[in-house]
Amino acid sequence: MKETAKMVTAWMEENGVSKVKLAEMLGVSEALVRGMLSGERRITSKRIDALSEITGYSANELLGIEENNFAGYTVMLRGGSKQLNAKQESVIMDVALLANDYERLKTFIN
């Protein structure tokens, strides 16, 4: 979460947003914002989603999660704060491969 705090702090500086203003935007206390940015308080998934809306960064960017590429298709996590487990990755890979096969088959039909 250190990277998240760095990104949010940089965004605040670039946009002239104070901790007080960010706290208002999040609907939390300034003390909580200070704690999240200093690493003393955990940034919950709910707060990650709110920070994503406020800053314009995707939840994946805030969490430092790279995009997942499967068979030429990019998979972005919705809800942002969940990482894929092995079974989910396997299912997504199967779907991506099927989509890839479908695209190839369309070229033969047309």
C-alpha cells in the first residue's frame, strides 16, 4: 500500500488537494487520511474504489496490479482490489483461447 499512498500523495500535490479536502471527498476524517497516507492505517477496498473515482487512477493502478494478458486479450479486474487466483486465471485463459479461436474461425467463414 506504500505505492498507493505515494500515488495519491503525488496526485494531491499535482491537483492542489489538501488532506482536509481529500478527507471531505472521501467522507472520512483528516486523521484517517493522514493514517492511510503514512501507512499507519490500512486502505480498505472500499477506500481504494473511492480513491479510484476521485483520482482517475484505476483500482489496479492504485494497487500496483498489472494488467493480465491472456491469449492476446487484456483482462482488467473489476472492483479492483481482488487478485485472481489460479482457478480464475485458468477459466479466463480458457475463455480467451475460445475467443481467439472464434476470431480465427471467422476469417475462414468470411
